[in-house]
Amino acid sequence: LAAAESGKSLYEAFSAHPKVFNGVYLALIQAGEKSGTLDIALKRLADQEEKDAAMLGKIRGALVYPAIILVVIIAVLLFMMFAVVPQVSDLYNDMGEELPGLTQGLVNLTDFTVNFWWLILLIVFGGAIGTFIFVKRTPLGRKFADSFKIHVPLFGGLFRKLYVSRFARTAEMLLSTGVPMVDSVTISNEAVSNSVVEAEYAKAIDMIKGGKTLSEALTDREYMLPLVPQMAGIGEESGKIDEMLGKAAKVYEDELYDQINNISTMIEPILMVIMAGLIGVVVGGTLLPIYSLVNSVAA
């Protein structure tokens, strides 16, 4: 604010804070100031922020119920292991009977958890912190995490559509405000935020610099979905490439919303089956010995 009040342009003021305002912000603001359409550029930024927030909200909302189910699974298992299994063990010890194999395994697991809880916490939190540092602070770790995102079963397709829609939507915003093609594609590539995908899309940037059209540069590009170069080609012929890229982005954004809902719906019964299986093992390890004792006493 102080920089703008001192006579600097909004672009110059924002450029002093690159950690807050990324390349997309700066390019749109600079283009808006040069063309006299700063209000339109800022509105486009606001609209995109709303769409990104809605997307994140959709993803988080889809994961809420599965997360609750997971917490319930853990809580029930811990209750059974620490409240029920020890009582069954004490009952067998008082009667001088030998525990069944499944029950003995649960007893051993409970004893280990009680005696070495600190080691378990150390491994869990140490592993989480180590993984975070490896992924966030090292190029190899980031590349590994980014590659995992686009190849992991079930979710890999979602991430690819997310990156493609983000690329197309950003390019649409930049081109519509007058940012040159090479700069638009370069900044859009940076907005993808996946090093593996960015390295592949960077090849398209080199082709554009060499005189190729955007549709030619994106065709048969790995991690690029086919609708984007097709719509780019239509836009190049009609002179509305920004509009066509926006339509392609809209298609993949809608597909992404639907798939997120479908995956959330599919995860719920899978978690229920897992919960039933785990609880069945614990219940089997506690109730079967009791039935065995009752039968032996009755006999």
C-alpha cells in the first residue's frame, strides 16, 4: 500500500512480495495496467480464487465422512484391545488355561502398545516429519511426491485433470487480458505446481518459441488431456483461443467434481468393510475364548 501511495504502479508494489503474489497475479495486473483493464484483470483473479476455494472445499467435504469412519475404526479397536482383551486374558490366567492363538496375538499386541507407546509415537511422528522435510525441502523428494500423485491408482486421474484444468484456466485468464502467448503458457505451467508435469509442459513452451502453435505444441504431450489441444486448435482458427481454453477447463473441472463425489461414495463402503473385518478379528479373539471356556466348564 505504501509503495502504491508513493507513486509506484500496482504491479511494482506487488512485485516486491513474490511469496504472496505469484506469477499469475503479477502478469494479469501488469497486462491490466498496460491495457487499461485493471478492473477486469482483478475481477478475473477474484473469480479464479473463488473457484479454487470451491474446489478445495469440495475435496475436503468429500473426505469428511471417510475420515470420521476411520476415527471410529481406530477408537473401537483401541477400546476392544485395552478394555476387553486384557479381561479375557486375566480370566484365562485365573483358570490356568492356555489362550487361543488369535487371542494371544491380540494380547501381545496390546502389551507391546502399552509398554512401547513412546516408540510407536516416535516412529509415526518421526516418519511424518521426515517425509514432510524430504518432500518439501529436497528436489528428489518433491519429484517423487509429484510423480506419485499422477500415477497413484484411483487418484492419479483426478490429479491429472486438476493440473490440466488449472493450466487451461490460467492460460485463458492471461491470454484474455493481452499477455503474450509464450508468457501465458510459461506462467500457466508454473501455476500447475507439479514438477513432473511442469517439465513435460515445458517442452511445449520450447516448441511455441520455435514457431509452433499452442495446439501443435500440446498435442500428444504426456500428462496433457486431448480436449485442450483440440479446443486450442479451434480457438486458433476462430480467433477465440482464450475462450476455447476456458471451455476445456470447464469440462475437466466439472468431471473433477463428479469424480470426487463418486470416489467419496465408493470409499465409504470400502471403509465399512475394513472396519467390519478388523472389528471381527478383535471380537473373534475375545468372544471365541469365552465360548471355549463355557463349553469346557459345561462339559
